[in-house]
Amino acid sequence: MSEGSSEGGAGDEPPGSDAGEELRYHVDGELAPASEATVSVEDRGFAYGDAAFETMRAYGGDVFRWDAHAARLADTCDALGLDHGLADADLRARVDETLAANGLADAYLKLSVTRGVQPGTLDPTPEVDPTVVVIAKPLPRGGVDSEPVHGGPAALQTTKTRKPSPRALPAGAKTHNYLNGILARLELRVTGADEALMLDPDGNVAEGATANLFFADGAALKTPSLDGPILPGVTRRTVIEIAEEEGIPVEEGTYAPDAVRGADEVFLTNSTWEIRPVETVDGLAVDGEGDGVEGPLTTLLSRLFDRRIEERYYDGERL
């Protein structure tokens, strides 16, 4: 339940549109102005959070790692027993239509599939007439020399609210039920931290409310294993791939909070932020510096991530 949910409406006006022009969203196969894009109050996605979704980012008019997002959406629907009957190509077409309708090349995207309108009982009926919604909002250009969407290095705070056991809620399912993350974020109001550091039921590090976690201690790049209540983030996977290609040791394991507090570098990943450095953990400066300057490994991975985006989605214009 992490990847990309601190989702952005930040960014420039959509390219090719007049400032202040209302965005258009895709609802059940039709495009509508955002102010008129609605779903029924009897929709199970509204009534019970009974819905799957993906947060994505478009660069240069193309969706970043669409196949990975489509596969994770399918996994979520399988976990929910939600057979929506729609092909990935149909869902992708709706995403592309939403980008085109808004004149957007660089954007935040959210694709939601709910079980639709059903009688107001907890038990879902086998027959599904799904509700499908695509939202797009403008973001700045990505790639080399791009401006980050996030607000700078993050302050990370361990919360009392913990991630539920995968036996209670499937960790890999990205659903509309985000109450766990909301409760964690509410705790941050006391200190003004940017993101929650959430623990698993055993007190080990899990992830943020909306992001996956990485840290380095001089020996390896480390991240909590997917054996725990961790969402398999698409950006998380990309960072691991880049690190492995560069010969950087990567360790996926189980870690106590003190391992993160004492790390040389800490950063967060999600679709919108990409890679966001962490400046403090529970009020303690990362690596004792507290100067807001990201560490060398974070800098290297961010640069390589940007180059990958530049080559794939902008034809290497800035290389």
C-alpha cells in the first residue's frame, strides 16, 4: 500500500492547455470534466474500499513500466476475487485516452477498478459490472536535469500505527482501503515529519505510508524483504535492478528500526517521488550530518534512474 500514493497534483499546467482549464477524467469508458466525474454512492469502492488501483507516472506521453503496473493490478484483483473481465489493452487504452484528452505528456496517473454497484451487503455477488476510473494530473518533465516532485529531503518518523499482518490483509494488494496509512500519517502532525516509518507486527521495519524504504550502511544497499507486509513497488524493483547492474550489493532482509536510524544513507521510493532522500529518522540526522545533502549512493542511484528515464522516454534529449 505504498507505492505512489502521496500522489501528486503538484506540477505545471498541462502542456497544450490553457491555464486553469479543467482536467478531464475517464469514468466507465467516457471522458468527463473533473467536476462532473462521479461514481455511485452505492459503489463498493466507495462503500467498502472494495477496489484495486495503481498509481503511475507518465514520461513523454508514455506510462512508466506499464506491464509491471498491469501485472500488479491483476494480482490485486486476484487477491480480492474481483474478475472485472477487462483486458490489459483496454485499461491501457483508457489511460492513453485520458492523457490525450488533457494534452499531458508528463503526468501523475491513477487507475482504479472497483467491484461496481451491488446490493448494500458485505458479501459481494459473483457477477461484476466494474467501475473503472482514470485520473491524470500534470507533473514536471522527468529525466536528466528534472526538478523533483517531492519537497526535498524527508523527515522520517516511526509511528505507533503498524502494518497489518499479511494474514489480515494481503500485503501485495493495492486497494482503496488506505486507513492504515492514513492513521500513520495523522501521527506525523505532532512533529511535522514528512513520512511515516511503519513497522510490521513484530516491530521490524516495513515501509512508509506511501513509499518503500531503502538504506545503506557501507556494506550493502538494504531494503525490507517482500516476505513481510511490503508492497512490491515498481520503482522499488527498478532501483534494485539499477543497483545490481552497477555491481552494488543489494540485501533484502528483516531489520530493526535501529538499523535505519544508524544508517549512512536512507531514501524512499514511489512512482511520484521516484527517489527521495531522507535527512532525519526520528529526529536523528542521517549519518550525523543533518545538512540536507543526500549521500553518494543516493545521488548515484538518482542520477542513473534519471538517465534511464531520459533514454527510454525522451530519446536521450538531455544526455
